[in-house]
Amino acid sequence: MAENIDPRFFQLTRALNHPVRIQILNYLMKHGQSNVNSIVEIVNVSQPAVSRHLRILLDAYLVIDRQSGKEKIYQLADNHIMKIIELINQHVTEI
């Protein structure tokens, strides 16, 4: 019998399945919030690429954004995301 798994689970795990998106999440976890330009400097990819990765993270409800003047500010959606990242980091350091 097939187990019914919410499709959002798969959307979330797919969003976590890219090194740049993990870097973005780690950066936001450490810095609280950021604009696209600061994220571009940290992950060292083009602004359009960062924007595409942020869209995937937004669609998976891992980050939220708000308008501040002419720019958008991004931050983690909630504490659950911080716990997920912390648990993954902890798991990696313990294996």
C-alpha cells in the first residue's frame, strides 16, 4: 500500500537539493535577513541565478520576502527552517 505523502514535502526536499540554495539558507540563518546583492557576493553566482534560487525557496515556503524601498529583503520563513538546517549541519558533522 502506497503511503500518502503531502506533495509539499517533495517540493521542500527538492528546494534543499542544491548547494547554492543551502548556502543562501545558511547565510540567512546566520545574518537574519539580506538583500539580493549581499547574497550574490556570498554565493558567488550571478544575480539572475540567485533570484531563481530565491524563487524556489520562496515557493517552498523556506524564505519570505518584504519590500524595503526599491529592494526586497529576504529572511528564513520561520524557526522550523532554522531547526532543519541545524539538524542537517549537526548530522553532517557527526558522520
